[in-house]
Amino acid sequence: MDKKMISRMLNHRIMRFYYFKSLPGAWFFRLKLVALDEHKAIVEVPFSWRTQNPFQSIYFAALSAAAELSTGSIALASVEGKSISMLVTQMEGRFMKKAKGKIRFECNEAARIIQAVADAESSGEGTTAKVQTKGFNAENQIVAEFSFEWSFRKKQ
């Protein structure tokens, strides 16, 4: 993973601009990348009028965006400086509890993504990595679990 890229991604001002330009949903929902390294990524989604559904909990789209960013930030930092494209090819979500308050998504499977990027780069073949991320409320209870399959392929 590119350390310089990680440093930029953890700078909230830089990321707000990046979200506005490239991920407007993340910008609108006010997602915040709070941790990123070769082991894990953590993204927070606030409970606000921007993320609230009519049932006084966080809208599933905001939860899905935060979950994807918790895995995608690892992928983005892993492909930085490499001629590798990345794409979500599959996603599954499960909701266990009403999401109220600030929710944090943690993906602790960075090694799978890093290995898939390395394999795609060395072999020239497309590779995939299926990773899980879990959303926790303030009481540290799991409110949602997501699984994302990322595809990596060397650019032509």
C-alpha cells in the first residue's frame, strides 16, 4: 500500500474534495475515513438529516456507501501507482439492528485485497478478493454486515 496515498486519504479536507469530485454520495452523506493501514480500514457514517430514512434510522444506501468505502479505500491505496483497474463485482448486505447514531464500518481483511492486487500485477490475469466489513453502533453492537467482491485487472 502506498503510504503517501494513505496519508492523503486520511486528510479529511483532501477527501472531502475527492468525494465531491468523484464520489458525490460519500460527500453528501458526510462519510469519514478515520483509519487506514495494511491491516484495516474504518469509515464512519453520521446520523443526520442527510442519512436518515423515514423510520428514524440510517438509510440503507448511506450504510452501503460507508461499507463500500471501508473496503474500497484499501483497494484504492493498493492500486495507487500501479496500472491496475478495480471494480466491485458483487455485494451482499445484512442488517441486524436499527442503525441510529454514528455507525463505524470496519474492514479487517486488507491482506486479501493487497494480495489480489499483487497477483493481478504479477500474473497479468484478473483476480478477485471477497472481503467482509461490519458496521458497529456506539454500544459496539453489530448493526450491519456487508460482503464485497473486488475485481482487479491489469490495464491494457
